[in-house]
Amino acid sequence: MSSLTELERARLRWRARRGLLENDLIITRYLDAYEHLLTDEDVSALTQLFELGDNELLDILLARAELHGALDTPRLRDIVGLMRAL
């Protein structure tokens, strides 16, 4: 487990800001609940997830689409599962 510095937390939250309010709400709930537990691997996985376009990300978060290709990893499946459960 890695403890994020305040700067790293701020950068992660800034990177998580999205153009769609729905994405912001889901991601913010996840970070509020799990930010203190995130590992370096989790931060790297989230960074990959944040590379998606807003609509594609929303479809994944709402289970209208599944992770595919390089994003279909056990860690990202776990993270998305937690986001969906919140």
C-alpha cells in the first residue's frame, strides 16, 4: 500500500475531473471512499481509465459496456466494480 501525498491526491482528483457530471459523481464517491487505500498500482490503473472519453467511461461505469483490450485487467475490473457498487 502506498500513502499518497497531498500533492498526489490533488493531482489524482484533478485528473479525475470529467466533462460529464455523472462521471464526476461516480469517481468522486469512489475516491472519497477508497482514496486512503489506493496503491501505486491503483493510481496507475485509474490513470488508464481516465484516458477514456467521457461517454465511453460513463458506459463502463453504468455497466452498459465492459472493459476491453489493454484496460481489461483484474485491477481495473475490481476498481470499476467498486465504482459501480457505490
